[in-house]
Amino acid sequence: VQRKLDLLKKNTHNTANSLLESSALELAAKVDAKISNGETIGVLEGIPFGIKDVYMLQGTYTTASSNLLKHYKSAYTATAIQKLLDAGAIPIVKENCDSFGHGSSSENTIFGAVKNAINPELVGGGSSGGSAVNVAKDYTIFSIGGDTGGSIRQPAGYNKIYGLKPTYGRISRYGLMAYASSTDCVGPLAKSIEDIRIVLNVMSGKDAKDQTSIESESISEETIANTNTVKTIGYFKNFIENDAIDTQIKNDFLASIEKIKAKGIEVKALDFFKSDILVSTYYTLAMAETASNLSRLDGTNYGNRIESENLKETYAVTRSENFSEETKRRIVGGNQVLSQGFSDEIYLKGLALRDQISENFNKDFEEVDIIISPVTPSTPPKIGDSLKDPLAMYLSDAYTVGFSLGQLPTLTIPQGTSTGIQITAAKNNDAHVLQFANFLK
Ligand code: GLN
């Protein structure tokens, strides 16, 4: 714990407001005492981990990397984090991320851009960028990210580690600051499939405090280690055959397909929605949901209040001074698609498309056991570039957002020189995802 804290102190880019030094050292001393007394210890006892700064951990700052919540301290602890504490894991840092999860580069933050673990001139990815880089650099053993449209899987890919977005609802969202509630997922980033499995098991389960949470079975070590049960996999043709995909990413992906075929597995090319439809459906719904979720941050109950002449002015000034440009873009966009005169035309169309996308997945999983895809069409941009071109940033989410809309379990695994591949299974088949990833290793 001390060694990791020292590393984090020297490399502050991945840290939000708080390094949890004193509480971490106290917890570590308790574990030491237990061990010297010969007591049995929990599965994660003494393991130092990081938390994306969108999770409540009682008594710590939870800023969402935003100016608005810069001084906000959590009044309670998120269910997923509490389960990790109960298993003995030690939180050592609240991690830098895109403000409120809004972004794909971890540059939309008041704590400065997160630098890529492999090439520090490039972005760390986002929005769970600090979490991915901490794991990649061995500053934490694992980190807890949040994935609404790719925010665990994409930074995992950019930093060549593992990152899982479980089936929606498998882990309670209670105490996760809501971005888009219908796709928000809690998930782990780590350096091995085994670590992902252990942390997933600890956090999973139905929670009375989150009505969308679901019961699930623990995934055993044997289930993952067993010989492969996957007979047929599919990939989306249009994800590979288009002008936008980077050549190296395409070649690495095609090499993976060949490797899978050589293992005797049948590979099918599948039809899917075009990238621009996926991106616009996702952003329509995500912006609508975030406009609604963030409406409570007006400086009255929460937030960095800026007093003005009257209440209405106070709301307006607090919000316009404290939210970032990217967050404001989303609130304005979201309120527009929900407004009278627009909602039928845009929001309801988004919902209808989402149903069609889910239908498409259901049909696909009648034919194949697993879908694989690249994580991103492009390689990580240089720090500074994404901020100049938000539309290009949205389009870089083309391969992750579909699985979010479908609420499917998807794991990023590192691959060759590019940005990783995603392994996806039908809803609640998280075990299959981990098993197939292990088989591909
Ligand atoms: N980049 C996507 C967005 O900005 C996904 C973010 C996320 O998963 N939190 O919406």
C-alpha cells in the first residue's frame, strides 16, 4: 500500500482531489495485525485499488472531476465499493476522469489531462482514463471504472489492459454518480482475466437500493479455466470494411480472426447498424438522460454555489460558471431532444432505434455464441486534439456504444500493437465472455 501511494504521489495526473493516504495506511495496519494473529483474511484483503471519482466513498471528496463538485464530500458509500471494503480491499486513490463521464480522452477534467501509459504524448482514453493508466502503470492492482458508452473498455484498450463492462444491472449503481442511467455500468479494470473475475464476483448482486440490479451466479475459477464451449463467433462486417478504420487496427483484428479459425471455431460475418446510426442513437439518449440527471446540481443542495441576485440567477450562474464546455454541450443537447416539438422527432426515434439494435443482437445470439470487434476505429489521439473536434471524439466511440445500448457484457482484452478487441456475449453470459477471453490468451 505504501509503495503504491508513493508512486501515486510522484505521478499526480491520474489522481482527482484525493489520495486516501491516512485511511489506507490504517486499513493496511489492520490487515498486518490480522495476519500476525493468524486470522483468516478475505479474498481481497490488503489489495490496494483505485476508484474513478464518480463513486461515493463516505468522507472522501467525490468531484466527478468537475468544478461544480470540487468541494463535495460523499455522505455515504456506493454499494459496489462497500462490497470491496467488506472483502478487505484498500482504496488508495480517487481517480481523474472526464467530468461526469463526459468524454473519451480524460481531458474534460479540472485536474489536467491524463497521459497514456504507453506514450505520454497521447491521451489516456476516457472517461475512466486515470483508472486505466493507474492499473497499466502498476500504481493500483485494480481500479473501478464506470462505463456508459465505452468508458472502461476504451481506456483499457488504449493502455493495453483488461476492462469489463458487465451485463447492465449485474453490479448495483447505488452511489455511482448517474450519467445515463439506462446504460451506466460499474466495472473493473485489471491486468489479468483472473483479477477481473474476482473483483466482478465481489461487486455483483441484487441491491435493494438499485431497482435495476439483478441476481447473478458467482463465476468460478473452474468455469473460466475449463475447455472452451464456444463453437461459433461473429463479427460485424461494417466495423472492418470501412474507410474510417485505422489499417493497423484492421490488420490486427483480421489476424485475431485467423487465430480463432485455426482453433477450430466457426467465424461468421454479421450485418449491423452503421457507425453513424449507433453514435447518434447513443448520444441522443445519453444526452437526454444526463440533462435530466444533472438538473439537480444547481448549487442548492450540492455544488459550488455562486450567489447571485435571486434564486433563478443563482442557478444559472452556478451552472454556467461551473460546468465544462463539454458538459454544457450535452445538457443543452439533451434538453433540446426532450423538448416539446423535438421529443417525438428525436428522442422517441432514438428509443425506437435502440429497440431495433437490441433485436439485432437477439437474432445474432441465436446464430453465434460470442461477438468480437475492435474497441476503437482509431488509435489514441495526441493530447489536445479531441478538445478541438468533439464530433470526431463522438465518432471514435462507434464500436463501444452499441453494446452499451444492448446492455450486454463486453470485455476489452489487449491485442497486438493496436487498441484491443472486445468480446461480447448475450445478456447475463458474463462467464462466457471471461471463459472465451481465457481461451484466446
Ligand atoms: N465517450 C462516451 C461519452 O462521452 C462514453 C462515456 C462513458 O462511458 N462514460 O458518452
